[in-house]
Amino acid sequence: MPSKIILEKKQQAVAELAEKIKNSVSGVLVNYQGITVEDDTAMRKALREAGVKYMVVKNSLTGRACEEVGYGEMKQYLNGMTAIAISETDAVAPAKVLKKYAEKVESFKILAGYLDGAVIDEKTVTELAEIPNKETLVAKFLGSIQSPLYGLAYALQAIADKQQEAPAAE
């Protein structure tokens, strides 16, 4: 039976992790087995730069925290050496960075994640990683809006030029 102090520390850790999960827009659960220290350091740096919190927490504590915020389904993936990456702002960032390392290191594996209040499987996390970032999507959207406007402007300019030439010919 664990002592009261140890139990309180564990309960505090669960509460803190649950709060981080609740305040985030997305998260990804990975099995980090087999990643080298060099790759792990580079991955953690890339995650930090993307604004993602990456934590290695005991599976039992992660499971309790997930259950506390309504992601109890994730408990089935908590076997072995797992870590969780959480993003408070960019829903795609954890998936993008971790997918890069899952492709690079054979034993490093994306297990599951959560997004918009629902647990998502490995396939969905991988598909999420394929989505361009917000800035790229906005730029593509603006480009697609501007294209017809430019066409209209050129057509109107051609009509105006043609009408200016017609009186000069008469």
C-alpha cells in the first residue's frame, strides 16, 4: 500500500496532466521504444518549436488523466514505453512532428490521439499529419479567391481598352 504522500503526489500528477489534456486542442500518444538519444533530442526540440508539450508519464497515470477528461478509450493503447504530445494551439503540430520520426525510426510508433473531443486511431493521426499548416491553407484559400477576381479585372480592362480604341478609329 503506497504511503499517503506518494498517493497525493500521484493524484496531483494526474490532475495536472488531466488539466493539460483538457486545455489542449489535440494530442498524440506514441510508443517511443527504440529511438536514439540523438533522435529523441531532435524530436523534442522540433516539438518545442512547434509549441507542443511532450511528456513521458507512467501509463497508469496517463490512463487516469485520460479517463478524467473523457478519453477513456485511450487506455487500451497504454502498453509499453509510451509518451504523450499535447498542443494547446495547433491541432496538426503533434501529428506532423511525430509522423516524421515514426517514418524515420522503425520501432517508434504512433498509437492514437485525440482531437475535437474524440479519440482517434493511428490512421487518422497519420492523415491529420498530411494536412498543411494553417498558414498554407489560408494562403491557398486566398489564392483561389483572388484568381477569379484577377480574371475579371483583366476582362474588364480588355473591354475598357477596346472601347477606348473604338472612338479613335471613327
